[in-house]
Amino acid sequence: MARRSDHSRDELREMAIDAAEQLLDQQGIAALSARKVANAIGYSVGALYLVFKNLDDLCWHINARTMHQLLQALKSEGDKVDPREILKGYARAYLFFAEQNPHRWSLMFEHQAPDEMVSPAWLEESIAALFSGVEAQLCSLHPDADEGEVRFAARTLWSGVHGITILNLRDKLFMAGPDSALQMTDNLIDRYLDGWQ
């Protein structure tokens, strides 16, 4: 087993997150444990807890990396001109990311830390960045809307996209065809925006 001095704290942190992601990808959320992650990188659980406060802290770091990757995927859709098409691109990227990384994507929403633990500000900021991209497109479509209305609309619209994504991952859309989820998010965005404007 490797000694603590073999790697810096930053290296150990990255190794642990990499190993945890591999565990998630191969075995799902239920398989994620400090012992399995520590074994995978050749360190003790005690050494792992010198870098992370606990398993919840490790999950937050995984979620932060996942959110960063998701935001990069969404950003790649921002080169369009029409805000409506950008929002549809965001939904497509969201669906595709969830399909490609189902366990990591699910961890962002299924991980529940104890009530007394407050999620770190840097994680909250990355979540806010997701909504800010949606809000920016809504502001372009409806520049007279007040900030509270835009915030509410962004969360309402994205809750619908998120719901379709969950049902698609669980094969519960009850719709034939490989593009059913994409058609549903396009339809949802068109109908919501038509009604909102």
C-alpha cells in the first residue's frame, strides 16, 4: 500500500475522484464507498479522510467535476444565434450527457448529505451557473421580464427537461423511437416559450 508521502494532497484528491468515477461508471451509486475508493488507489481509508472530510465531501467533489463537464457540454451549444434554438441545444446536451454518464449524473441529484452538513459554496455556484445560462436565453427572448420572473421561468422550464431526462434514463417515456426524448424536450421548450411570451 502506498504511503501518504508518495503523493501530494492534490494528487491524492484527483486520484480518489478518478477512482470514484470509475466505480460509479462500472457499478453504480450503491457501490460507492470510502473503502472501495481507498483500495482502488492503494491507500487506507484514513489517508483518504485526510483529503476529504467524509464520503459526502468526496461526493460533492465528484459532483463539482460532473457539473463542470456538463456546463462545458452546454457551452458548446451556445454558438447559435436564436435563443430558442440555444435552449433546445442545452436540452439535447443535457439528455446526451445523462445518457453517457448516467451514474455520475444521478449522483448529482440522488446524493443526500445529512441536514447538518451545508454544501460548499463552490458547488452551489456551479449549479447556479447552469440556471444562469438558461436565464440569459430567456432574457434575450423576453427583455422586459423582471429578474424574479426569469428565475422562476428558468427553473420551471428546466424542471420539465430534467423530468424527461430522468424518465428517458429509466426507459419510462413509453414512447417508441430513439429520438422520443429529444422530440419531447423540443416540444416542451416550444410550448413553454410560446405560452410564456
